[in-house]
Amino acid sequence: MTAPQNGNSNPAPNQANPPAAEDGARVVPARLPAAGARRPGGGPPWMSAGMPVEKSMTFVPSAKRLLRRLSPYRGQLSLVVLLAISSVALAVIGPKILGHATDVIFRGVLGRRLPEGASLDQAAAAARAGGQENFAELLLKTKPIPGVGINFEQLGQILLVVLAIYVVSSLLAWAQGWVLNGVVQRAVLKLRADVEDKLNRLPLPYFDKQPRGELLSRVTNDIDNVAQSLQQTLSQVLTSLLTVVGVVTLMVWISPLLAAVALVAVPLSFLITAQIGKRSQKQFIAQWKHTGRLNGHIEEAFTGHELVKVFGRRKEVEADFETKNDELYKAAFGAQFVSGIIMPAMFFVGNLSYVVIAVLGGLRVASGTMTLGDVQAFIQYSRQFTQPLTQLASMANLLQSGVASAERVFDLLDADEQLPDPSPAVEVHQPHGRVEFEHVSFRYTPDTPLIDDLSLVAEPGHTVAIVGPTGAGKTTLVNLVMRFYELDGGRITLDGVDITTMKRETLRGEIGMVLQDTWLFGGTIRDNIAYGNPSATEEQIHAAAEATFVDRFVRSLPDGYDTVIDEEGSNVSAGERQLITIARAFLANPSLLILDEATSSVDTRTEALLQRAMAALRSDRTSFVIAHRLSTIRDAHLILVMEKGRIVEQGTHEQLLMANGAYRRLHDAQFTQAAVDLDGSAAPAGGIALAGAPPRG
């Protein structure tokens, strides 16, 4: 298959596409504004860069949709939950066992203070006799052995058990994180693959509208942010929720009264989180929207860096950057500040709960209704209880940021796709290249006519040249042959077969295209030529290069065909880039050839040589040649003169000159006089007058 040399079809200016519409059972792809289209209300197109097409989805549906992408990994997720439950259960039981160690120490301290040989009941009775009722209850609750100190052997056993519990809990937590990391990365891998597949199914008008920087931001930055958010939040959310459940269970077991005090903080915490989160979600959506806008501006500014310098627009570009950068700063500051309030608020609620529990616990120990170890364990649990709530609150900003990025990715995934290929599809066996337009109509917007009721026939082996002023619909005409856009009326046939009944891959595999805007990818010159036919041999590559005069300059390079060129092709000249793209089309050997001003960047001598090469390339195949320089199409079998989407004249070069019409005016403007207006009037003597140009001096 011969791929187009540039993803941008360069439709005529001032054209836009209507919104998508339902057409019976099929979805008609949205007509999106063409590159160069003016936005509503006036102003250049870059002023609307990054503007959202639809309103953002709400948080909950987006979060659910994001989590549904993890459903294919239910087995691994079940293992993650099992490991998390085991890890949290061991971590939660640790303070309770550690409380027994505190009781052993406290029991030993009390035992040393009691007279040796006396019974516990005697010691309690002596305390009551001395008016120490609470101390007596404490002795009966703690049960020390009078005269016996700390049992270090028992204490050591308890500490070893606690150490083993915490070690095993940490290992299980590590295993949980390892498994979950694999699940998240595979899910994000699938998301990237889905986005890549979606990009291949989107119609060309979608890319005409979207700034490249904005689109790249969704495909790279937003997906990376989704991955980071899932990785950090899923494990913490699961662990925190399980910790809360486990801690609450043990708190109720130890002391229902203190547990009730601690649980009062839960609804207060969730209320604070919900109220703040509701306000910060809008800020995060704005943050990523402004990130996309800024990326689009930077990509545009640096791609056209030379033009910015040439026209002295550096200050305007910098001012635009400052504006977008300031918008991003304000949105990011607002998002982080608002969501950042959650954690201090949660700390405040947790500290209030901690103080109340400590006071009540101390009173209950003094009254003998609880042991010191149980109070210590409960205080630890109160900290463990508020800590996961605080973690959940602190992750709210990260979770909201990830969901905001997911919304932008889902917006891309939900974009209207191009019409599917027919099934079963019709194939053209042994194509000859006869192309016929039958009453074709096409427009980018319903209220702006472009091509209406156009009919023409390109016979096999003939060269059809298309000329006319800018915006006449020349490039649009060949884009319709490639099915980059769908027709509004009529049909186009290839060897009598309607192209809409063919697979796009089959259709475009029979077409070679060389655009005025050359496209090369990062790789060697050999790889760029072989892109037209990946199965070509080295001899075939060299033959194509020699036929198109690429071999002449390649051999002067130190690495020859192994010379690596970057994506912009900045280490070769514009003419050399164009020669490489022509060689690529030559190697593809298509039955239908489309040349869109294919020699515009080469010098006059090379152009003359290329004309001979392309004459050989066009032999035995149908060719559509879009040209501005009429010298390149003198030998065309048929010349079409287009104005405002209509063919106003057609014929050979000599016939059109004799007709003395639009073609003659174009010809005379280039060859006969210094300057001739298209309406036939000559320009003032002494130079060419530019319409609308301000006077000099």
C-alpha cells in the first residue's frame, strides 16, 4: 500500500465541517473545521486551539468507566484483594498483641510494689482499706503477682510474634503492589493500543480540526497521568478501606464506647472531603484543558519557528505563551490549593478524635474498666483509623487529576469514526486506472458550496492536469478519490467499481500520492524510499532512486543510503525531501498516481529532469496532476480548469489557449506579461500591484 506523504490534506481555506449526524443505522463522521478555517466570530484558527468539543463528563461515570477497563484482569485483582486482606489483617492485629506486651510490663511494675507472699485479694483489700478504691479495681483488672517483677521471657515471646506479624504483613503488601502494578500497566498498555487503533479509524476531518499539540497531549500526558493515578490510588484506596474495616472491628471489640467516639469523625471527614472535592474537580478539568492548549501553542510555535522569526512575531508568540501559561498556572494552583485543603482538615478532625480518646481512655484505666495495654492499642487504632482516612483525602487530588485526564482520553475514544469498510467488499482485478466522477457534490459545511454536480472521466494511461486559483477545490478533488472525505452526492468509480464498495486499504493500495508538503519519518533514506514498498529489494530501491535523481545527491553523503534523517528532514534540503517522496511513489508502482504540485521545491534544472522521470512514472497509469506552474502540464492529455469547485474549462493545452478563457488568463499571467490580473486587465507598469497592499514610502 502506498501511504499518503502527509496526513494533512490541505483543504481550501475558509472551509469547515458540520457536526456529526445520525443517518439511519450508520453514523456519519463529523465534518470538522479544516486547517486554516476561521473560527466563529472571526480571528485566526489558532485562537480556538484546544477548545473542548463537548462538556466534560461527571466524575463518577468517568471513574466507573476507567475502573471497567480493569475488568479483564479479575483474576489478578482477586489475588490483589486477597493479599491486601491478609496484609491488613496482620497489620491490624499487631497493636492488639503489642498491647499484651504493655500489660506484661505494667503487671510487673505493679507486682514489685506489692508485698511478696501476699495474695492479690489481700492487696486489693488493703488498697480499699486505705481509701484507694480505683487502685484496688486496677489491681483486680491487671492481676499482677505480688513481689514478682517483669516477665522478660513472656515479653520477648510477644515481641517476636509481633515482629513476625509485621514482617509477613510487609511481604504480603509488597506482593500486592507487584501484582497490582502489572495489572495497571497492562490496562494502560491496552488503553494506549485502543487510542492508537482509534486514531487510525478517525476521519481526516478530525485531524484537520485538532491542534497536533492538543492531540499529542491527550495521547501522551493524559494517559501517563491516568497510569500514575491508577498505580498510586488503587493500592492505597484498597489498603485504606480494609484498614478502616479492620480497625473499626477491633476498636468495637476492645471498647464500644471509645469506638463510638472515634466513629463520629467518619461522617465529618467524608463531608469535608465531598464538599472540597466537588469544587476541586472542576479545577483539575480546567488544568488539563489548559495543559493541552499550551502544548498546542508550543508545538505550533516551534514548528513554525522560522516563520515567527521572519515575520517578527516573536513578541506576539511570547505574549500568547504568557497568557496560556498564566491560565494553566491559575488552574493548576486552584486545583492543588483547593484539593490540598482536604489533608489539613482531616488532620484537624483526627487530632480532635485522638485527644478525646486519650482522655477517656486514661479515665477508664484509672477506674479499672480497661487495661493499660487495651488503651494503648486503642490509641494506636485511633491513629490507624484516621491515617487511612487522611490518605484517602490526600489522594483525592491525584484521583481527580487522573479522572480528568481519563475524560479527555475517553473524549478521543468517543469521537465519531469514519464509515466502516463494506462487507463483503468489491475488489478490482487487474486495475487499469479508469476514474470517473459522476455528478459529484461535496461541501465542508452545508451552507458553503464547494463542488456541485461535477462529472469527468480520466482514461487509463492518461494524465489529467488540474489547475485553478487557490481554494478552487483542486486538492479536495483528489482527496475525494482517496476517500479522505465522503461525498455528499454522486459517486466516483475506479474501473467501473464505486470506490465506496471497496476497502480503503485496497483503494489506496492502488494509488500513489506525492504531496506538495513532503513528509519524511525518522530513519535512513533507504527506509524512507522503501516505505512505498516494504518488500522491495535493494536493487529496486536503487533503481527508483536513480530514476528520480535521488541517487545523485545520496552518493555525495558520507553514509549514502544509510544517512539518517530526522522527522522534519532538516538535514536535507526541501528539494531533496521532495525527490525522496517521488522516489517512494515510483517504488510503489501504483495504477493511479496523484501529484499535488510535486516539483514545487526543486530547481529548474532538476524539475526538467524530473519531468522526464515522472513522464516515465506516469506511463501506463492514470495520473492526476495538480499544478500551478503551467509549464509542467503542457503534455497532459486533459487539463481541467477549476473555479469555485466547478470545472469551467477542459481540453488540451493548445485547445484551452485557443479558447481564450480562464486558462489563457492563467497562462498569460505566467509567461506573456509582467503581470496580468485574472480578469484580463494588465497590472500597472513598473511592477506588480498587490491588492490591498499599503503604499510604500
